[in-house]
Amino acid sequence: MKPVIIMMAMAVVSQLIIGCSPLRWENLPKPQTEVPVLIEEFDGLTRRAAPIIRKLVKNRPVPVTLIQVYSTRFHKLPTKEQIAISYRCGPGEPPKPYGCILIKDTVLKELSDVALTGLLAHELGHIELGHRTTPTASQLRTTEFDADDAAIARLTDAGYCGGPVMRQTFLELIKLTPGAGGGFTGERFARTLNTPCALSLP
């Protein structure tokens, strides 16, 4: 079994053992900005993600000591409907010290730089907020909305226009993968309409 699949399975199992667990991990590492970003050198698809992530974490810290980025070119997402997932990984007991982001290969190939920046900011939002890997159905909407809000704040701190970036992200994801975004992407899009700004797009 591939290492990424093993790490995701362990994260899910650890939550099931806990039972009706809280929405977020506790006792996370101290948030930091100078976080190393690792990719698999043989996977060219993830190369464009690394500099984007470095810029996104430069001015807004995340509670991890390392960020690893993978694509589905060599690894699998838990379900075929998912386009990306972020989860805690690395050595030791939960909560793990690293943040891992796994992205569908077609998404990495076809999203514009603007939309990919929004998607990565969203996944970093999950990591920043300490969200557990598998929220319950009732928690899913809350976690997605919260990660969107964190993404807009992170984009703004990085010098981007957060609301328009996320709107572009949702529009491209709806076109590329209907049903993505938790099944309520349209509602998430509408939440960004009241976030104008005069900053730049990526």
C-alpha cells in the first residue's frame, strides 16, 4: 500500500476510534510562516503548486512543520467525487506535525493559476483551522465555509483579491468537475459576493 494511502487511512481510523470527535484537532504545533514545501520530484504536476503555497504561507502562519503536496497521478483520493483533500500527516501520534495536500491530476492540469491559488488557499484553510480529515455530514458545510473564509483571509494577506479569486476557483471547478465542493459550490460562490477588494489577482 502506498505511503499516502496509509497516512490517510490512519487519519480516518484514528478519528473512528475517537468516536464522536470534535470538529478540530487540539494541541497543534505552533503556527509558523517559513514552512518547507515538499513535492515528489518525479511528479511534474505538483511543481506549479509549490511556489503558490510558499507565497500563501509567507504572511499567514499554519500549524504544521512541513507541507507535502501530491497528485492523483501516483496516489488515490478516498472517493472519486473529491478533487482535493488536506490532512495531517507525518510521524508520531495524532495530531500529526505535517500538512499533506492531495489534488486530482486533472485539476492540476486544467485549473488556471488563479483558480489553483484559490483551491490551495482553501486546503491550507483546513490545515490552519485544524480540521479533522473526515467531518460528519452535519459538519461538512461548516468546515467548508470556514475553510473558504480562511482562504479569503490568507489570499488577502498574500496580496490577492480574496473574494474574486475564490469566485474564479468555484466557477472553474463547477465547469471542470460538476458536483465538486461538497455539493454546494453555488452556495459557497454566493458567500463571496460581498467580499470586494482592490487588490490583484495572482
